[in-house]
Amino acid sequence: MRKVSDGMPTVVSLAAALLIGMSLFQAAYAQTADSSAVQSRRAELQTQLQQVEAEIDQQKKLLTGKQQESVSLERDINILNAKIKTAQLSIKARDLTILQLGDDISAKQVAINGLSEKLDREKDSLAQLIRRTADIDSYPYIAVVLGNGSLSEVFEDLDTFSSLQQALRDSFDEIEETKTVTAVQKNVLEDKRAEEVQLRQLQVLEQKKIESQQAEKKRILTVSKGVEALYQQLIKSKEKSAAQIRTELFTLSGSAAIPFEKALEYATKVGNATGVRPALILGIIAEESNLGENVGTGFWRTDMHPTRDQPVFERLTSELGLDPDKMPVSKKPWYGWGGAMGPAQFIPSTWVLYKERVAKATGHNPPNPWNPEDAFAAAAILLADNGATKQTPAAERLAALRYLAGWTNATKRAYAFYGDDVMELADKYQNQINVLLAIR
């Protein structure tokens, strides 16, 4: 770049321009290389995930086929094996997804760091140009004319400078925008990873339930000694009478267990009012009570979301005349917030959306989330809103998944186990209901 005069500062040197260009090229090349590596690893993880999901589908088909067979020792052992294998594969699939999301988050962070460094370089270059502008503005044009330069050279350099300055400003704006977008994407990915970590924890809990079935499998094989006739005798001995069913305790989270007959009474009442099958209501309540290990052992001041739920919880307990410090809520897990209340496990901010409808259903005003009758009503109303009134297996399973994960996440494979668990429990309770109905 020409000088305006020997004593006048250089607008932009060719060397500086080359250095800026090389710096930007190196940064772009590094990001391209990083992007290529991330894409390769993502493709590898995706392939593994697809393979695991294909195995899960095979196990589910096997399970469905076996469940349609007549009860036999071989059939029930195969069912237990398929459930255990499916749970193990589901956990493996979630591990792969978490790794995939973690890599994406790391890549986004690298990109943000690279953009920040580039942004700093652009700011420095822009600052230098601004300083040069001040120098040029303060340099008398008459000195230029009387010196070695000419006015045409001055205007030519100023035009070049103005173009570079505008280009750098455009680049600055573009980098700021890209940085903002990338940061938003990173936050989205972190939310997804938190979601997947939560799901893995839930699946670990499910695996514990399956392990109890492994113990049941071992017990069956020990008692029957692998002989079908002995197993059929065992099946008959496990069949319960109506009296046993009525008095069997129904476990509730955050409240005392109640006899199954009382639970069925609540479920039938709200089932008739909402159009939701009573057995499905029982299945949801049972799943919510038994799934989590931290149910009812939390403290609202430390385990509940401080702005979303704590103020609502204080108002709720005040309306009910309850001491908030003495009311059981779910403990905050390591991956999110706790604070769910009672058998239906509603968080305070959700409960207030349903309290008027619950009050209308039970006649309790205000309704109490720890009261089993109110909890059953809340669960039934939410299930109805989620589409359970169609009373088809698919609609009921989807309604259960929406109960857990909301409408957006309900169709994701990761949540499938919850819907399967609820439907299995609903089948169990429907069989018990059928026994009770048969003797009336």
C-alpha cells in the first residue's frame, strides 16, 4: 500500500493485510478440521445407536410373540429374558446418545472459543484502522499536496481504507451473530443432554425392577426344577382370591398405602367422570409411586425449583392449613429439580393448573395433592387431556408417556419403557378388577 507521504502513517500495510488473511484462513481451516472430526465421530455413534435400536426392536418383537403364547415355563422365562435384555440395550442406547450430545456440545464450545478469538483479532484490526483514521483526519491536506504525495493518492488510499473498515465491521457483526446463535445451540444441546442423563437414571431404576424379575426367574426355576407340571402348580398357587385382592395394599408416594379396593373405588369414580379406564389410572399411580427412589424424602426449600414452584407451594400449603416444612415432596435428583407432591407426583406449578377441575371432581375445595382421592382425580384428568379417553392400547400408552414427558418428548424412543411399564401394570390391575367383577 502506498504512503501518503514519507512522514504520514501507513493506512494498512500489505504485510498486515496478509497476516490478517492468513490468521483467518488458519482459524477457518482449524474449524473445518474440527468439524470433520466431529462429523466422523457422530456418524460412528449414530451407526452404533441404530444397531442397538435394531436389537431393541428384535427383543420387543420376541416379547410380543411370547406374550401371545399360552402360559408355560419356557414362555415366561423367555419373557423375563427379553425384558431384561431390552432394559440393558435401552441403557446402552442412552449412553451412546449422551456421548453423541456431549461431543456436539464440546464442538459447539470449540467453535464459540474460535469465534471469540477471531472476534478479538477483528476488534484489534478495527481499532488500528480507527486510530489510523484519526491520524489521517488530523494530517493537514496541504502538507500532503506539498509533499511527495498527491490528492488523488490520498483519496485512493482513503477509499481503500473505508472499504476495509466497512468489511471489518461487517465481519464483526457476522461473528457476533454467529457467536450468539452458537451459544443458543450449545444451551439447547446441554438441555438435551440433561434430558438424556435423566432418562438414563430412570432406566437404571427400571433395570433394578428387572433385576427383581431376575430373582423371580431364579426362584421359579428353583421351585419348578424346570418341570412344566410343577410350574403350572406354582401358577395356580399364585392366583389370588377376591378377598386377597381387596385387602392387598396399594402403594402410594407421599401418602400412606391404602387397600386395593379403596384405590379401585377412587379410580372407578374419576374414571367414570373422565372416560379414562380405571386400570390405567391405577397403573399410572403405581408407576409414579414405585419408579423413583427419592419419592417423598425431599424438603421443599432445597429440592424444589426456587422461583417456579416454591412460592406456589407456600400458597398451596397455606390454603390447606398445612406446615410446608412437614409435607413430603420428591427429593431433588442429581440431574434436575424435585418437589413433586403426593401419589400423582404433580409439581406445584402444574397442580395449580388442575386444582379447580380436581375440586369439581372430588368436592374437596381446595383439593389436597397428598389426599389419595384428589391425587387419583388429578391423574385421571391429566390422562384424559392426554388422549386416554379413546381407551385403545396405543392411545393409553401415549397418554402415559405424555404424563411423564409432555407432548413433545412422548414419541421419543428413550421414554418407551415408561409407557410399557404403565401398560403392564394396567393389565395386571385389569385382571384383578375382572376377578372382582366376576363375583358380583
